[in-house]
Amino acid sequence: MGYNHRLVWLTSLARFIGYPAFVLTAALRLARPARIPDSKLLLGALYVIAVPAFWGVKNVVRDIARRREAKRLGAQVVPRVKGRWPGNIDVMIKLVKSVNGTYVAEVLDELSKEYGNTFNMRLLWDDMIVTIDHDVIKFMLATGFSSFGKGPKQQGRLEGFLGDGIFNRDGELWKFHRNMTRPFFVRERISEFELFDNYTQKLLSRIGEHVDTGVPVDVQDLYARLTIDAACEFLFSSSSLNTLSLPLPAAYKAEMGARGTTAPTSYGSFVSAFDEAQSIIPIRGRMGPYIWPVVEWKQDKVMACREVVNDWIAPLLESAIKRREGYIKAGGEKSQPAGDTFIDDLVSSTDDKTLIMDELVNILLAARDTHSNVLQKLRGEILEHVGADAAPTYDQIKGMKYLRAVLNETLRLFPPVPINERATYATCAIPTSSGQLYIPSGVQVMYSPLLMQRRQDLWGSDAWEFDPGRWLDERNQDFVKDPMRFVPFNAGPRICLGQQFAYNEASFVLVRLLQRFDKIELAMDAAPPGSVPPEGWRGKSGRIGVEKLPSVAYPALPALCVPGFVRQAPLETLLLNSRIVIIVAMHGLKTPTLFGLRTSSRPASPAPTKTSPPYVPPLVPTGSITPLDLSTPGSPIEGPTNNKDILPRRPLAKLHLPSAFRRASPSPAPAPTSNTASTGSNYLDALALRISEAAGKAIAPPTPPHNSDGLLLHGRRPLPAGRGLLLGQVIQSEIHSAAQGGQDLLRASLRALHRPLNVLLTNVSTLLAPLVVSAPTNVLVPAGPWVQLGASQAHALSLAILVAELLQSLDALPGDCAKVGGEGLRAIKQSLEGVISRVVQPVLTAVRTELTTLVDALEHAPLGGGKKDNPLVGPISIAVKVLTRVASVPGPVAGGAIAACEIAIVWRAMVALAHRKIDCSAPVRPTKSLSTKSSGPLKTSPPIKPKSTLPRRLTPPNTPPPTRFLLPTSRPPSPPLSIFPSVQLANDAKAVLGMLDIMPRPAGDDAKEAVGEALVAFTKFCEVLVVYSTPGFDKDTLVQLIDGETSIAPSSLRSNNPLSNGSLRSSAPLSSSSSSSEEDELPALLVLPALLHGTSVAALLEIDESAYRERCLSGFGRAEASEGVVIRAVLARLEEVDVSVPEWVKVWMQSRAEE
């Protein structure tokens, strides 16, 4: 059964009414019968009142809990919109009406100006957070990706149209779709331009036909057909669609669809259904999950559109299935696709037609709506790089910087998806420039790339203007430092796979188009009603007064936002046939600042020749260019003007593409440098500026040397050590200076640090995100990246070192800072610590997991091999290298993590050795046998004479025959050396101790001391095993060793470990003391299995072994805490069962239980 919006709505209604009714019923039953009202009318009124009362109380309690949690996290609650009506119903109505009645996202823009860049609309008492803050969007899409997803509400709105496709799923199903789709967008496939050239020539041919006859043509419809045809052949290897050959919409009579004109063909109905579905879905989002199912109760409108789309796609799917069946009948492998297309791969992966259809609709949605179909381009750059006739190559398109700037600028102003949405799966405290924002789990978060990419504080005062120059001058440095302010193709793990495909197709079509056509002009008389801004929009700020865009997702560039018609230019009738003029009616071109103006009779620029001088853009006026008057199309504005640089407004029929764009807007003047002795906002602004500059230099990529040691990553070297210390010195110097001005100035200076440090934190997180996408595995492989130090690992470590050095500097601020601003810097410090943990913790977890798996094996089998080939030598030596690299990160964060890892490994080794089952009934060292026949004691060899007593031989000995030292073939091999199990256990413990002792000590006195104490405990454990394996051992000495009252000579613990020099750093002799110390005691639960002659404590107590170890033997602290309870339980159990335990062991257990 498919998705049923009615059933989902009825289920929500049942919960909405049922919970309050259940609570009221339970309350009435608990009350005395005399208090239950007899009147059914009064009882019904109580049930009615219970619904708003229950949910009102629940919302109040939830808000209080969230405010407390936000305070605990050091974050601030998102400000809430205050509407005039309860539940912000008036805001919801305004949003619904804005879909078709206002400029796209105009309502959200107005709310952001009132409540800030992030606010909570709280529609119908349901949280709906809206943000245009690039820091929040960066966290949602990249750094905090795992905490966000589509969410059930958005999936419900899209279910009828997208189903189980890639754009409507999270988790493993999304990963499955993405991994299946990624191979079809590799560079080799998207850089072959033969496909683009084929359909571009068809497009130009259709335009030429209409221009020759003087009949306008809808270029939006043509571009949509081109993208559909190209996408079908690229994904399905099917050219049968051929929509470019079908009838086109008629000029002057075309009807507006959801996003453009419609054509009376099967293709036109498909496009209408496709666009209609995309216009319904945003309205659903503004109504909320409880309103739109009621509005569409009779029919799911999106499902109806999907049926039309399915009818169009079904033949493609049936053809692929038949091709698959024929491939199998011909003897093809079932695991291989019948062809190299996307649909063939889908058919070979699954037989579920519904899943295949869902994925095809999702991919077609991306293929149609992310293509950049534009007419903005400098013709001079095309002619200079490509020429007038040749088809552009991949390298030529890559070399046209201004072409990419035009595409980027258009994508900035007109992103493909103006408004998007996510849902939180976990509570988040998102770092922003103004502090951390608290966003609870289970909340819808709407973000607008369109509004963010038009913010004046991010893009300058001319953010609303079309200026490709911002991508080529010094203003582009702001984007380089913070690339997440530009996300037209999404970002993070969900970034659009077809991004480069869209850039290549748009560039190719644009180049070919402008090679043939010279001018672009508007023909407003051919545009259908509804494609121009209403009269009431005139005079509004921004771009509202000059263009009209659909409020739904639209193609990436404004050239496709409304229909455009081309026809022969009225002033060009006498020109040669080789010159064709295009007149386009598109609202995206209604501002002359987009292209500039020139006379329409100017001849076309010739193609460059070998003798032609290099292209030089002509000068343009320095003054502003006035916008067009849409109320009087075709009539110029006459009359004098006071500014000679201002060009007079021209009629709409004269707007076309010039040879150069207007000059780039000047960059803002640098902020003045303030004197540290000054006070007020100027000083604080200068302080923040200096810290920002120092932070930018700290993470700036170093110049690659000639020998980069293979550590270059995307042209960057790892950051050198010491940059964090330099940045910290700058901060310390500024804070020391501020402290001289009193407590108030110190407080203000600390607050001024928040913004630059938060920006630095965000930039570091962005650089780190692709480096720590997945947890490391197989770390202890000799050729692993953490052993050989790969490029990604080196870059991640360099960022962690930078942050750790900065954290040390912040911790070293004067004591007064902790009093007045410690709370203010606490959140930043915690975020910096989180960055270090993201690098260090996964590596240490992998090392700990892989090593503990090896040391756990010591419980069941002795340590095999010799000195240099036992199974622990290699892994531990590799682990030492990895831990040494991680230990290069300074500070207590990395030191504490390393200490925890090493202590856990030491403890697991001790537990494994302590639980090895050995027979201690006859503690006598056996005789070493050298052959199968020898059973008696070994014969002692005669003593060797000293070298000085041997007679000196003057003649060399005779050379013996070659066969003299060969063993007879019948001699059997010598049996292995027999050794007592308890002796083997002691030898294994000493060997493991020697290997673990060479692990690097972490930074920090506390961490180093903790690791040292763990190794000292292991040393004492080895001492106990050595004494216990000695024949006729002294029981009092053994008890004193366990209780930490004595020690043995360290020479008995000298290790044969090939990784060390034979001495132990942690096995210094313990001074004999008359008074015992609890710190020197070994945990009784560690030595108890050996003292019980191999009997398991868990088996003795009849409990689960794994549960016992988890609760009582998971660490030093847990073992000490559980010691008394377990020992008393064992003593009680020994009274009930017949287990042979020496009396001195019971006495020792009794003494430890009483402590």
C-alpha cells in the first residue's frame, strides 16, 4: 500500500484528541465518584476543554525544558515570531498567499529584517525555524550533517511525487541511491561535449527558423526541451524523445503554466505536470502538515501529477526491461547491466518498478532544474578563446574565467532551489558569529540560499546587483575564506552530483548561442500575461521592482524564469543574412545593469585573426545606469539630465548583449586602524578586525615547497606548527592591553573576541569536514595512512595542532579574565575542544579496538612465537607510531584521550592474563626434555675453561669434510621445550608489559601520571605472577605484594621485549614501607581468578561472564568499587559449594572484604 495522506492525517488527529481524552478519563476515574459530573453536557465540555489545556500545558513544559537545556549548553534560544493571531495563523496565511502573489521569499525577507537571520515562525504552535545565516546553513549541510535530515514532515509532502528517490530519503537508502548515481557523473562522462553540440545545433536551428520568418519563439520552452533531450540521452541513451522537433508554443497566444508557457503536446502535458507538482509542494510546506491533507482530501494533487509523469517515463522503463530480458536470453550475466546507461544499471539492480520509477523522477528533476540556460556572456571573451565557428573544448571553457563568473553571479542571485528544508534528528548548539544557537531535535529548519546569497553584510552594499566582477577582484577573497556563503548546488555530503555537468552544459550552450547571435532585446508584446511584475511592485527595494520570479524551485539562471520570445529585430531588416538578432522577453533581463546598453545597429564583432590585436573591453560610463520604465515599454525617456554620465533609459526593444559589462563596483574602504588607547566601539571594532586578520593568516594555506613529501591536498600543504601559538600571542597581547583599562573594557574586549573566534572555528570545521568523513579502520596496518601519514591525516593533524595551540593560549589568559569573561569564552573553548576530539578520538578508538582484540586473545592461548615474531610485536610497534603522531597534538584534550586509550589497553591485557585458566595444583617447575628418550634429570656439562688457560695453537686446524656436520636423516626432531603453565603466564605478562611500556606518554602531568600509575599496577601484577609461579613461594610475601606492602627486585621483571632496550620505565622498585597505601594495592578482582586455581568468579557466582566483566571489570575504578560486594559474595558461595581453596586465600579475602 502506498502513501495515504488521509490515513496519516487521521492518525495525527487521533493522537491530538486521544491523548487529552485519555488523561482526563484517568483523572476522573481516580477521583471519587461523587466528584464526577452527572451532566453529559458538562462532561462533554470538559473533554473539549481538555484538548487545548493538555497541549497548552505540554507546550509550556516543553518550552521550559528547552530553555534549560539551551542554558546548559551555553546557547541562546532562537527568537520567536509574534503574530497577531493565536498560533501565528496570520503569518501562515501570509505565507500561503505569498506563493503566487509576492516576490519569492519576500515574506521571509521581511521577517529576517525584524527578527534577525534566524527566527522561529511557530506556526500552529509547531516550531518552524527559518535561517539565512551562513554559519547555521554550514552546520546543517556540512559540519553537523549527521544531525539533520529530510524529516517525516517534508518526506510526507514529497512522498506522492518523489517516493523512495534520492531526494526524499535519508540514511542507508540515501547512501544506496547516491553510490549508485555517482559513477554517471565522473569527469570522463560530463566532459564529452558531442552530446551537447548535437542538441545545441538543433536548438539554434529552431531559433533560426523563427527569426527568419519574424515569428517570436519561446526560448524558455526551447531550453527546457534541450535539457530534457540531453538528459534522456545522457542517462538512458534514448534519442527517441526528440522534443526539440515537436510544435512550439504560439507567440501572443501562449498560456502560462506553473513556471512558463505550455505546449499542446504530450511533452507539454509532462512539463505542466512536472511544474505543477513543484508549485504544489511549497504551498503544502507553508500550510503545515495538518492543513494541506484537509485541503487535498478528495485528491492528492501531487499524485495526479506523478501519474502524468509516469505515463511519460513508462515507455523508457519498459524498453530498458525488454533490453535486459534480451541480454539475459543471449547469455549475459545477471549481475551485469545490459548497457552502460543509468536506467540499465537500475534495472539490473532491482526488479521493483516502483523504486526504479521513483529514482528516475528524482534524477530527471535534477537534470531539468539545475541546468544553467543563460544568455549573459561577453561575446568578446568567446571570440577570443574559441572563435566564431569552432565548438568549445573542455579546456577552453575551463579557461574562460569571466564565463564562470557570469554563471556564478547568476547562480548567486537566482539559485536553483530558493528555499530548502531540513529536520533535526538531534539537539544542536550551532556556533554562529553572535554566539551559539540552540535548536532542539525534531524541529523543521527552513533555509533560503536565495536570501543568504543576497545579504549585504556578506556580499557588500551592491549584493542585489548583477556584478560578475565580484568573482574576479579582491572581493572574491571573502568567498574563498568562507565558501559556504554560496551554496546554489547544496553543500556537504548531499552536494549535487550533477554540479559540473550543469556548468559544462550551460557553458557550452551559451558559447554556441553567442557565436551565432549577436544581440539580445526584449519583446514585451509577445510575453504572456503574468510574466511581468505587477504595477504595485514598482519602487520597492532590491530586485522586486524589476523582475518577477516563481516562488518555487526554478532553473538556475533567470533566462528561464519566464517565457522568452525571439524574432527578427525591427531595426535590423537591412542587415546581411549572416547577422541574426535575437529579441528575448525575459524579466530576468529587465535591468540594463545586467548587460549595459549600446545601439542596436552596431555590426557584429568579427572573429579574431592571427593579426588581430588582443581584445580590449571598451570603457563604460562611470555613473549609474537607470532602470527601465516598465510602464511605458518602447518609449525612451526624454528631457535634460543633471548627470552627464547617466545614460538615458532606452525602450525595451533596445536591450541586448554588449561587448563588455559595466565596471565592477568598488570594494569598500578598509576599516581604520584604531589606537589601543581609544575607547568605545571604534576600539572594539579595530580589536575584532586585528584578531580576524590574525585568524585568517593562521589558516591561510602555506606556499607549497618543491618537495612536499606527498602531503599536498587540493594544492595545499598542511599548516605548519606554531601558527596557533602566534594567534594566541596576538589575543593575549590585546587582552593584556584591555585589562589595563579596567573591568568594563576587559568585558567588552572579551565579547569582541566572539565573532572572529567563531568565524575561525567555522572555517576550521569546514576544512576538517572532508578529512574526517568516516571513522578510520585497520589503523594497525603497516601501510595504513596513519602509519605512513597520508595527506588527509597530515592536514587533519595540522588543524588539530592549530586549535590545540590556540586553546592553550586562551587557557593562559590572566586570572581576571576567568572572573569576568570565563563564561563567555567557555562555549568557544568547548567548541575548540570538540574540533580536537573530532581528529583524535576516532583514531584512538580504532587503535584501542584493534589492540584490545589482540590482547583479549591472551586469555585463551599463551603468547606464541619468539622474541621478535610473537603476534603482538608488530601491532604494538605500529600502534606506538600512531600514538606518537596523535601525541604531537598539544594540550590536555589530546593528552586525556591518549591516556584513556592506553589505560584501557593496559587494563584489558591484565584482565585477559588474570583469567587464563592454569593448573596450580602442583607448583613445581618441570624438567626440560631434549629428546623423546630422555626422561631423567639433565646431565650437567663439564665446566668450560677460561680462555686464558687454553693452550695457544700455532697451526690452523684441518678443514673437516662437508658431510661431517650433517645430521642423520633417521634422527627425529627434538620435541618442543616443556614449561609449566604458571611460568608461561608470568613470562607472557612480563613480555606484554615490556611492549606496552614503550607506548608514548601523553602531554600533561595528570594524563602522564595516570598512565604511569596504570603501568605500575601492571608491574605489580607481573610481580605477583612471578612469585606465584615460583616453587614453594612464600604466601605472606605474595599477600604483601597484592596489598602493596612490598616489592621484588626489578631484575626479575627484565623483559625480553624486542621493542625495548630490556629495561622498564614503569618498573622502578617500590620502597618497602611498613604502612600500606591503598593506591599501591592491586584490585582484588584482578588476582582472584588465579588464587582460586583458575575458577571463574562469574561461574562460581552463577552469573553471566560478559555481564560480570562489564559491571565489575570494565576499568580500575569499577573494579575497586565492586571489590567488597564481589568478595563477600564469593566467600558466601564458598560455604555452599565444594571448591578447593587454600585457607590463607580465604583469610586474605576476608581482610579485603572488611576494608
